[in-house]
Amino acid sequence: MPKSIRPGDVLADRYRLIDLLVESRDGRFWRAHDRVLERHVALHVLDADDDRAALLLEAARQSATVPDRRLLRVLDADQVDGFCYVVNEWGAGSSLDIMLATDGPFAPRRAAWLVSEVATSVAAGHEAGVAHGRLVPENVLIDRTGSIRVIGFSVDAALHGLAPGRVSTDVTDLGGLLYAALTGRWPGASSSDVPAAPHEHGRVLRPRQVRAGIPRPLDALCDQVVNPYAGHGSRDAHDLTTARGIAEYLREFVGDPTGMAEAEAASHSGTRTAVLPRLAPAASAPPPRRAEPGATADPVPDATPDATPDPTPDPTPDPTPDPLPEALEPDPETETEAEAEAEAGESVPDGADDETGEQAETPVPPTGSVEQPTQAGLPIFDDDNDDVSWFAARPTPPPPPPPFEEVPERPLFAPEPAEGQPARKARPHVAAATGSRDYWPWDTGPGTGSGVIPVAEDEEEDDEVPGRSWLRLAFAIGASLLLLLAIVVAFNLGRGRTPLGDKPEDTPSESPSPSSSLAPITGLAAQDFDPQGDPPEEHRELAPLAVDGNPATAWRTMTYDQNMGPGGLKTGVGLTIDLGAAHDVSVIDLTLVGAPTGVSLYVTDRAPSAVAGLTPAATEDAAGTKQRITLDRPVRGRFLTVWLTSLPQAEGGYRGEVAEVAIRG
């Protein structure tokens, strides 16, 4: 059990604990206050008897040897009062995981710049022989100045009990940081609270498959670093298997980074600079006037009518008034003119005549004599030859519009036809065509402009039988249904069924499934297969239990702290089963313990030494405890390799178990 330590306690008579930020496997991460230097610090604390204590102190010593401004430096490390602690700089800002959860994914250039800064810092550590070990979004900080800071270099991995020197994990996590900044999903090797990236067939989806609009260079970088076993090779001049190569690749994509840090600082700032409008220059205002000797100055009205002056002014005013702002200082030329005018003793009130001193009336031009800016004086720019002409006023007023045509008066009701005339008269063109001389009370002629539009009449409408259009529609629908029925009957008869689609009575029952007619292959011999292990043994004595015909016994893998996959220590582990001779393998029955388990099957003529370069005969990303895998077509070979690419969780980590393997062919 961890020793008691609470907020407010003082560690090593110097560091007062304030907030407990993270607690992992009895390791605690605090925000503390350094009482000697009066500043906040980050404090990693373990019990002195913890197995990770020595690892934590060694990680602190190694981290202190990395000379990079982006790291939150190690300030102190020691064991005291039964505790082992490491003190780091305190960074004020937002971590990448919080920014992704709050604001969503970054723009491509912003994400590339951020990860290039982290990659440069990690590359400096790798060149000094030190790896970060746990490069997750929680350990990337953007401070208030827009600078990128890396948290817990080598120390955070030691606090989580991870082995030091995980350089390849840092490279994979760099690709994961770029992937997370572009999509908001985490595909890296280390564990993070950011939602996991989607997988398909044992590989992480490319960023362009998760979010549209991601540039191809960044998409290719993420896919190549996060999926190193996808079979693609680097066609770029940079070595993307190193942090330095990733940093140079991203800096080339970003280009000139000028202003990126300032933009980040502005996005994190809670204040905005208010820009006031520029004041009019002092020369445009009338010059200040000075009163003649003995004259009474006009009172200056208060800017605020409701303000009441102070009846008791200060008897001792400040002899040094505040200087005016630069925009409010008087114009030197205007002040000189005013002083010269005052020295000459001339004071002319506004609007007064220079000779008589009487108030002069300012003539107001009539409204009609003022040229409007839309009629004269506007420039006209020619786009072809860059000439400028000026719009001239119309010399004569425009003519008035023509008067509206008066509509001829019409009575409300048509007059009665004369004696012996029919009740209506056809229009002129109808009368010319038919010879009819029916009566119409108004002779409109070819066109009067009166707005009266005669209604067109069709003589054939009288012969239309009511409801005939509906009968035609019904006949058309019936014919369509009959045609459709004939097509269905012909289709059913063509495939050997009855006209209604049922099976004929004399049709024999369906043939048994192909898998039931295949014979099981006997005489199997199993051996563990761990080409990436050191030593390459994986409970070899239990391997025959996977083919003994008893599902109660099983071969199992070792228990791992991390799962298999591109970001794990291994891509997989499994069994190699010798069929005794070459067979056409069609169906494999697997009995597994624990789920989900990722499985890939390989059929080869010789016992394989590795799975790299082999083509799987079948792949199951999340197989259940009992799984029947039927191959699309039989694959001939002597050896069947059951390759576990993902292990289920078990007590203490991840472990896979194969209880029984049955093969038909």
C-alpha cells in the first residue's frame, strides 16, 4: 500500500503538495509549490520501496542530459522520508488531448508544425541516447506563448513501469501524434485517453479514410509510420524510421514557420487588443481663438448636461498636468498661427466680415442648382487602356414619359343580341375557318389593347365523353400489371420453380454443405511459433494440447503487458501445425479461450521462419471462442500456421489460448 500523502503536506521540507493530477499504479503526479524559489513545479512521487523507484531516478538523470528548450526540465530528484520523487518544470497551457476534445482536429499545416516541434525535441533525446517512452497527447503541451513543450521525457514511462530506451515506440507515437492532430483519434503504441483510431483487417485506417481534406503527404506519413508492416516502402528522401527524418519531412511540408507560434499564442489568449479609430488631424479643425484683453470669454458648455460642477475645487492643483496623448497633441503650425493672430490683437468671430466685424450671412445655394454626385464629377475607369474619363451632367432635362393609354370603357354586362341574332359570335379567325357568323356584342377587331382576352374554345370538347380519360388510365395500369406478372412467371419458370416461385414437389432436398462432405485430416503435430521472441519459445511443452482432440486442454501464450499489433512489442505469436503430407485445406475449426482474438491463417509447403512476406489464406479480426473458417478455395500445403495478431485481456495483461485446431480437406 502507498504511504499516506495528502494535499498540503510538505515533501523534503521544500515542496508543498497542492493538487493530485494523475495516479497510476501507486505512482502520483502532483502540482506542488517550491517554497525556496517561490514557483510551481511538477512532482512525480513513488514509495521508496517500489520496484520502479530506481528506474524513476535513473530516468530523471538521463532526462537531465537532453539539451532541448522544448522539454520541461528535471530540476531535482531524491529519496527522502520513504518517498522517491522527481521534480520537473511546471508548464502553463493546454495539453493536446484537451485541445482535441474541446476544439476538434487541427488544420493540416498547424498539425504538421506542432508535431515537427515535438519530433525535433525527441530527435535531440535520441541523439543523446534517451527515449521518451510514452509520447501520448497528454504529454504534449502548448503554453501561453504558443511554444510546444514536451512533458515527462523518460520520467513518465518510468512512472508507468515501462522499460527505458523505447526508440521505436517514440517513432510510432510521433506518427500517432500527427494522426491524432489531424483526425482526433489515437493510433499510437502507448495508451491514451484520446479515442482509439479505427482498424480494418489488422491495420489502422489511413487519416484520409477517417477525415476528408487531409493532404496526401501527411496521409502517407501517418500510414507508413503507424502501419510499419503494411508492406509499403518509403519513396521519400527522408528516413521516416527516425524522429529526425520525421521532423525534417514535416518542416519541409510546413515551409516558413514564421507566425505559427504567435498564432498559437493568440488562440490561447483570453484577451483581445481593442483598436480605437484614428482621430482627425488637428489641421482640419478650426484654429483655437484667444480672447482680446478685457473681453469676457464665452462659457464652454459641459459635455454632459446632467453633470454638476464641484462647488469646492481643489485649491492646490497639480502644477504638472498629464501629457496629452500623441494623437491629441496640438498641431505646431496651427498653434503658431493662433499665437501670431493673438499677438496682432485680431480676433474675428466665426462668420463675421473682416472689415465691418458684423455677422455675415452665408448664402445657401438652392437645391436644384447643386449637382448630384451621381450626375457629374464621378470618374469612369476604362479597363482596357487604363484611361479615366469623367461623367458629365445631362445638358438638357430628359423628356417626360408618354401618357398611359386609356382603357376603353366596357359595360358590366353584355348587351342583349338584336332580334334574330344568335346568343354568341365566334372570334374572327374561328368565323373565317368555319363560316360561322355567331353574334358577339363587342367587335374587338384584330387588337385594341384593351386587355380583354377572349377565351379560346375548342369545338371538339363538346364531343368528349365524361370519364373517358380515367378509363384510358385504368387500361394502361392494367396492361402494365399484366406485363409485370408475365415477366415474374417467366423468371420463376426459368429457374426451375413454379410460376409463383415455390419449389416443385419432386425437387430433392438441398445438398449437404461442402464442409460436411470433407474428410478431417488426422495425424497432426503442433509446435509453438514465436519468430520475434527472445528466446523464440512460447510454452513449447503445451503445443501438442492444441491438436489432441480434447477441448478441455489448451496451449497458451505468455502474458504480455501490451497487446500485439503494429504498436506492440510483437506483431503476433502462434502455432505451426504439420499435416504430415501436402493436403488441400478447405475448412479450419478453431476452439479458442477468451475473446476477442485476432487470427491469421497461412498454408505453406515448408515450415515458415517468419510471417513477413506471406499471404494469409484467411483473416479474422475478432474471432469468438469457437470459429469455423471456410476458405474461398482450397489451398494446398503441408504446414498450417495459426498466427494470433490480437490477444484478449487476461489477469495481469494480455494472453491468448488455443484449445483445439481441426482441419478438413
